[in-house]
Amino acid sequence: MRLIVLSVSLAALAACTTPPPAYYGVAATRITVEGSTFDVRIKDRQAQAIRISREFAPRPDMMYPKAAYAIEQVSGCRIARNSLNGDQVIINARLACDGQPQPVQVQLPKHLDCNIGEIYENQGLEQVRGTADCDV
């Protein structure tokens, strides 16, 4: 009985950061933004950020800007307007690379630690911009 409980517990823990089938085989880049750590995966013009840090009851309005920044840093592209969706843990987005081919994937460090400076939100244009200082 203990073996069954242990097996189920381990399987549940492993599923926490397992990507959905659309992202199987896509390597994740780990990035920390203002204390929230995300595994970001990019495939074609789609991106997904999975928050892996433990935080008590984070609000979506606090997670979306962090996840958006993480996705843009890893992909090198902006997020397409009105495409950011998800919850406090899994955030999905379409990428807009200004009509240009997606940039060549440069081997990024698997972990970045970033502190966000000023954040500007333009609700009319549904844009969030900010500055950040990242340590590799």
C-alpha cells in the first residue's frame, strides 16, 4: 500500500512541470523574474511559461507581466496582442516577431535571475513594458 501511495505521489510531483504534448521534446529555459521562476518553452510562434517556484496564492495580475517578460527574454520576440492567456501557473502566448523570421535560437543559459525595474502598463493598447537587470 505504501508503495502505491509513494508511486502516485511521485507521479503527481513529476507532472507539475511536465509540458503538454504540443511541447514534448522542447527543451525548457529556466528564468527567474522578481522571485518567480519559470520554465519557458518556445515552439514555432508559440510559447509557454510554467511557473515552478512555490508562491502562496499569487494573483494572475502579478504573474502575467512576469511570465510575459520571461517569454520575451527567452524567445527574442514580442508577445502578439491579446494572445497571453492561462492561469497563475501555466501561461501561453503567441509570438510576434515583427513579420521577420523567428530569430536564430542562441544557446541561452538555463537559468537567468532578473530583477524588474520600472513597469509601464498601457491598458488602452494592452501592453506591458519594463526594464530588467539580469544575472547569468
